[in-house]
Amino acid sequence: MKRLLPLARILCAITVLLLVDADLLAHGPAPGKVYVVLWFDTEDYILPESDDAAKRLAAFLTEQGIQATFKVVGEKARTLERRHRTDVIAALQKHAIGYHSNTHSQHPTPAEYESLLDWETGAAEFTRRERPGFDDVQRIFKQKPCCYGQPGSSWAPQAFPSLASWDVGLYLDEAEHVGLNGQPFYYGGLLNIFNTKEGPQLRPNGDWTNIEESKTKFRQFYQQMTSNGGGLISLYFHPCEFIHSQFWDMNFARGANPTREQWQIYPLRPPDSRERAFGYFEQLIRYMKSFPQVQFITGPQAMRLYADGAREHRFSASEIADVASQVESEVNFQVLGAYTLSPAEIMTLVAERMTAQPSADTGVVLPFTIYGPSLPSPQMTEAVEVTWSQFERSVYDLHGFIQHNHQIPNAVWLGSQNVPPEAFLVAMAKIARKGANGGAPPERVMVAPARLATEKYVAVDSLEIWSWPIFPPGFHSEHLLELARLQAWTLKPAKRSE
């Protein structure tokens, strides 16, 4: 028996290795997790059968032990209440609830009414129009919505400060107005899972017959992500698309705004077509779930996973000096260890340090979101030179502006001259670096032209960016994208906290 025992152990080890190899052949190497944010734009308040579609999807996921995020339109929530569909409400309550605008496609949609408004007025108008729906979703589902996403491509930057004031920390949707190479990012003070790459490629084709192609794509994404430390896939559906012949909101296509009595109910697809759609979804979810490193997460879980490490961090004088040393004429975000910093946060930290007492090193905390400017900056074509006395006074003035307005000014005043904030930041950072090494301030300071590099992550205005059939023909808005570029001061990568 003693001679057989080692052989038994060897055979057992070989069996284990074969099982492991089989798993690797099936799923590929898995050093990092693949997080899947599965979400549903729950919006159709015209077709009654869409209620049952949402219930079926929610119930299936509950049976699978998976929680999704259902982004509910305010009017959809009120319609479920009017129809006494407590069963649908109860099914969705087992998942995370998000918000998807008050009336979705009824005109004016968010981008339409925001397209003529400035930053401050637009934020107030978003709250006036959209907060009632948010409150109704919270009341009916007994959950505070964890996230927001715009209807169609009706995106507007003025939504961000309003959402933050409602304690919404996540922008969850797909469109191309702003993005960071398909990865989660912070913008406007919110975590954005937006403008991603993988999830849209897993969507069904017109007749839901591409399940094998979607499985193959998911397998490729899985292998790529697990071999590179993990990643996130954002995947969305609409409950109504499983059953309808065309989207309910084509009632409002091309700018039309019929009365409720004129709304048309589009017919259902044939039963076999509907079952093929549900089959596609169920097969894809089961397939994704079978991979060992896949974890489905909700909106709130995503916010915890990508918690902003810069918030509540106390920055020492040496850390701020290190931040200042990395500021270049192409002003960009910074990735530093466990946290990232937006250009607005960098400017705030440097200003805080330069206005602190010379001997003080109690640390600096970023206590609030710092937004970008409300207005475009002045053009700067050549350098400006001022005395140290004037520059120092301007630093204190900048610091006071940020503390009072919680945003970056569109111009920093050097006495009677003004310069763009990015140019002032570069000059300020150079002095902060020298000061950290014990150097005396210069007698004169040169402020040279600079550029906000993060602007490149905001789209250029085009009809394609606003390609939603609900918009009136030819709708686009350079104004909204100009405001979006101003808020590129707030953009930075989101790092996983695992």
C-alpha cells in the first residue's frame, strides 16, 4: 500500500491538471475579472405587452442569480402604477433601478431644450423638467435611482450638476458625445460607463439570429480582458424590443409631438420571432455566466468598484509638488497610484497649496466637485509677463473663485489682463515645483499659451452624433458640445478599486 500511495497521488494530480487544462481551453487564461454591467432602458409606456416583457426578463435574471439595472422612464413608472402592475414593479425591484428621463421621446427632449441654454440655466431647467420623473420612479419602486442615461442620443452636459445634486453618482448609457477609449471614466463629477466598445458588439441583429456570432465575440473579449488584468463590458437591451414590430416612440419621430389620444400602438412581432429574441438573450446570458472570471454587477456595485480614490484623500505638500511636476503645456489628467486627477482637480490642489501658510502641511482634501468653466476662454496667442506680486494676487483670486463657485473660471485676471485658465495652471505649476524644492519665487512670471488636452475626448459636432430618429430633421448642437468641451476639465480615467 505504501508503494501505491504516491502513484495514487500522481494520478489524482494528473486528473486535476487535465480538468484545469480543459477549463483553460474552454475559457482561456483568467488572471483578471470581467465585470458585466447589464442594463435595460425600460421606457415603452404605450404598448401594454412591454410590461410583461420587462417582468419576464427580470424574473429570468433573478432565477439565474443575476442582478441587472433597469433604467425606468418616469412616465413608464406612472403607467405601471395606473395599470396596477404591482407584479411587474415587484419583479424589477429585485434589481437596481436607474432613471431614464421623465417622458423620454416627447418633445422637447433633453438635448432640444438644453440646446439654447447656458450652463447654469440649463442645469436648473434639467431639474425642473426631469426631477418629477425621478421622484416618481423612486416613489413607485421604493428605490432611489442609482444612475441616469439620456433618451436616444439626446445628451446634454447641463444634466451633470443636476444629477450630482440629486446624489446620483453614475451616468450609464451609450452614445458618442464624450468618451475615454471605451473605458469607464469620470466626467462632470460622475462615474461614466458610456461610449464603450464591447457591449454594442454583442447586440442582436434585426431578426435576432446572430447568437453564435455574439458568443464568439464575447469569448474574444473575455480572453483579451482576462489576459490584461480584467475589464468591464456594458451591455444593454430594451424590454420592448423583444416583442414589438417597431419602437413605440416612432410616434414622436422627426420632431412629431402628437397628443396622447393620437398615439399609435404598433403591432407585436409573430410569436416565433418573440421567442427567438428571448432565446437569444437567455442563451447569451447563460453563456457569459459560464465563464469563471465573469461577474455581473449593478450600477451601485460599479460605483463601488470604480470609487474615486481622489475623494477623501488628503494630499500632502510633497504629493502636490509631484502633481505640479507633471503639468505640461498640454494640460491633461494624471494617473497617480491609487487615484486619478482631472485638470480641474490639479488646478485646485496647486492653488490650495500655493495659498497655504508656508509651514503648513496638514494636507489638502478635495471636498467638492470642481466643474469646468461656464463660458469659453479668451484666445491667447503670445506670452504675458507680470510681476510676482501680481501673479501671487491672481493665485489668491483664483483660489477664492474656485472655493466660491466650485468651478474653474473661464479667465484668470492678471490685473487688467486676462489669460485662459490652462495657461495660468502651467505657470502656477512651474512655480509650485520650484517652491517645493525651497526656491524663492521669481521676480517676474511668464504665462505662455497652453492647451487643454482633454478636449480631444469630446466629439466634434456632426449630424451623426445626434442621429436619433426622434429629433427633428437636421437637429444638431455645436453649443452643447462646446459646453461639453469646457467640462473636459473634469475628465479623468476611473480606476478599479479591487
